[in-house]
Amino acid sequence: MASGRRDFLGILGAAAAAAAAIVYFGLGGDVKALLPGPQGDPVEVSIASSVTKKAWLEAAAASFAATEPETASGRPISIKVSSVLSGESMLKIAEKSLQPTVWSPGETAWVDQLAQKWALKNPTPITSAACAPTVLTPVGLAMWQPMAEALGWPNQPIRMSHLIDLANNPEGWASLGHAEWGKLRLGHTHPQYSSAGLLFLTQVIYAVTGKTQGITAADIYSTKVQTALETLAANTSKYGMVTTDLLNSMAARGPAFLHVASAFEEGTLRLNAEKGAQLRWPLVFVFPADGTFWSDHPYCILDGSGWVDPEEAEAARLFLAHLTSSAVQAEAANHFVRPLDGQIAPESALGRRGEITDLSASPATIPPFAIPSPEVSEAIIDQFYNTKRKATVILALDVSGSMSGEAIRAATESTAEFLDRLHPKDRVGLIAFNQNVKVLTPISPVSEVVERMKDQVLALPADGGTNLHEAVCVAAAHLRAAQAKDLAAGENRLYGIVVLSDGKDTTGQVSANQMMTTCLGSGSEESEGPRVFVLAFGSDVDGPLMDRLANETGGMRFDAAAGSVGNAYLKISAEQ
């Protein structure tokens, strides 16, 4: 009886709702407003985008929202843009630890690599349709204007061979009449994580082989390519994960820090626009005359992934239509990226920068290089590791009492993971400090000590005070001794100190100023002293001192918590 009553009431309720809908619709209302269901909940489209076009995507998301977009069912659409590293995000998506609706790396090469990795473990493709291009960003060289002019810019074409010859010349810039600049100092991002880094090395390989397409693994491992990469590596003063960091370092530290960096046109122009007053000279964007990549920033809807439902894919397609509309494409030039049709309005932000880039450049005037296959990209990354400047790193870990519990566990586990990222030909040492400073492992080849060091790190207890300043001095002394031996043997390496600490120096045995001026050498450049990478763990660190340690040695500071120490170490591994 109770069941029958519920059924009857349900029928009455449905009839009443239907009647109300008929009346409302007859009066001109929107029937969707009366229907129950999820249409009021936004459909969120999460876009994992390369940094280069993030500002344009955010502006496009705002103009899209102003149109009050809806899916066919009437649900509003919300666009959320986050910036990612192309290579790193590719790996995370392949292992399903990153699950965006749309993935938009800087270059199609990453799409091919993802498809290959995805196919190894999944029966269906991760996308049901080809990824669509969104905007164009050429890849080239960001160079201080007087240095570019010394190479012939803008009247004479600059080829990659000119850069290789300059790197190979023992006189350096003196061969071009500028002895005051010393040897070439090059910077580029890590090709395993960054589009700009991978494309820069590929540009070099195309230039050396004389090809514009069809490079093979045999080309990459050839003697002439290996020699060219080794020559440039010997003059590479800075690696990294994000081109923006390289350019910001150039702005902050001036021409003595880096002379030239691989970059997208967008980043070079944006730096001049935002930090022009801070720059010693303008940074110009140089198109290598050999050719370049006209990166088209593919828009990939991951509707075959299993985590994107059909309505999310529908919403993503609607936003893509908005991105490729003429109005939004025209707006791209105001964010220093080029519309797909190549038309740049003179009054746009990009159109007003003709003095530092070639606005007339196009695939018709600068040869476009073909995107290498996934297998060739893997070979390029492998050859990068073979030819890059190797690192000598000493780790100084705070094991004072304040690091006990979760902090010491997170710090030691992440440090052990960092050791696994080092190249076998890198060298590494280990210092642990509380009120005492102990050298647990002298600087040694990674291949010989890494397993033992991991065991040492994981077994470290936490107790006592914090002798931070002396620990840095001891680490610097060991690195300087190693550097002296390397110079005598003709080795050219990168040197770094990684300091992980959660507090201030509590012993006072060595003052902060003594540490900076005597142990490290205040304002030291790479040739004079090691770079310090600081993992500031917790809220009680001496922030100004940590900043000074990083800034005055050309290193970096990372604010690390229990869940983010690993990410900080990942960035440090890319720097070294």
C-alpha cells in the first residue's frame, strides 16, 4: 500500500512539472530553466598549455566567457588554463598522473612522443582526431643587440655555423673585435622538458647536416654532429627547465651572465616590453638563416584518455572554434604570438617591435624544419646527455632537530630520487650538518657512489642545532679543490652546491658575510665559484640570506614543502 502511494505521488509530481513546463514554454520562457538535472553545473575544460601562449589563452578564455557559452544540453562552460612544461607534461599524461581535458604543448614533436608512449599501454589512441594548430611562434636566438650586430645582424644572415665557430674560437669575441666580452656564454633549456631546448638542438643538427627534413639517428650520432654539440656544450653556461627563467636571469644579471639563449620570439619580445628599463641593451630575436621551427602549438582534446567525457570534449571543441576565429587570432599579436595566417597588424604589440625582430619573416623566407620523429627526438635527448657539460654537485643537508619527523623523511627520500637523476659521469658529494658539519661522501663519480649515497641519505637522523654557514663554506672549499684539479686536467664542468635547510644558523661559528665574501666570493660568476641552489624548507628559514646565496652565485632558490621537495630537485637536475 505504501509503495502504491509513493508511485501515485510520483506520477502526480511528474504531471505537475510537465504542466508547469508547458505553461512556462507557452509564455515564452526557457523550458531548460525548469527541468531538473546537471545543466546548471559548469562543464570545466582544463587546458595544460605551454608557457609561451598562456597569456593569449587566458585572454581568449575571458572573451569566450563573455559570450556565455553552453553545451548542447545547456550547461555553461568554464575554461581553466594552467602552464606546464611540454616534455614533463607529456610524461605525466602518459603515466596518467596529469589528466587535463586539453593538452597544448609548444610543438607537435611532443604529440608524436605522447602517442607513441600511450600506445604501449593503451588499446585506443588518446585523441580521436588530429590536434589542431592554434598560433605560430618561431624558435631562434635571444641575443644582446651589440653582440648580434658583431655577428652581422640585421644586415647579414646569422647561421648556426657562426655560433659554432665563435664557440670553437679560443679568442672568443676578441676574434670579432670585442675582447671585453670574453668567451661565448650560451644558455638553453633542457631538451627532455622544454620545447625550446629540444628544438634548439634539432636546429643545430639540421644546420650541421645541411638538411631541412629527414634527419636520422645516424645523423645525430655522426662525428660532425657530436663535435658541434660538444663545442656548443663547452660554452653553455646555463641550462634550465623554462626559457622564461633564462631570459629573466639575463635581465637581472646583465650581459656578463649569458650572451645568447635559445628562445621563442614571444619570450624575447615580452622581456623587452616588460623589463626594457632594466636591460643594459635590448635583446633582439635572431632568426637563424639555416631555418627554424614555426611552432604551431597543437590543441589536443584527450577524449580517448578515459578521463574526458563527451560533454567536456564538446566544450573543448567549442573553445577551439573560438580560438581559431578571426577576432581571437588577430588578438594573438598583442600577446607576441603570431596568428596562423601570418598577418600582423602594425598597431599590435608584436607589430610595434620591428626594431628587435624581423616582422617580415615567414616560412617562405626562413626555411621551416620538419618535426623529427619520436625516435629521432629520443636520440637527440640521448646525444644531449652524451655531449653536455657534466656537473660536479655537492649536497649539504640540514639534519638539525627541527627537521625531525615528516620533514626529514620528505627531504631524504627526495634527495635519494635526485641522485638517480644525475648522469653517471657527473660527480657528487654529500655533507650533513646540524651543530657539526660532516662530509659523508667526498666528491666522487656518480657511477661509483650513487647507491651507497642513497643508503646514507635515507638513514640520516635529525637532531641538534644548525651550523648552516660553515656547511656552505665546507662545501665551497671541496668544490674549489675539485675545480682546480679539473682545470689542470683540461676538464670543463658545471659546479653547484645544493643546500636544503629549514632554519637559520644557530651556532655563529661563521658569519653570513664571511660565508658570502670569503667562502663563496660575493657576486661570483661561474668561472670564479660554484652556484648555490637553495631548498628553503619550511617558514623559519632566513629568507633574505637564502635569496642572497642564490642570487649572488647565479643559482636559484626554491621554497620547498614536504610535498614539493621532489619538484624542486627536478628543476635543479635540469639546471645541472
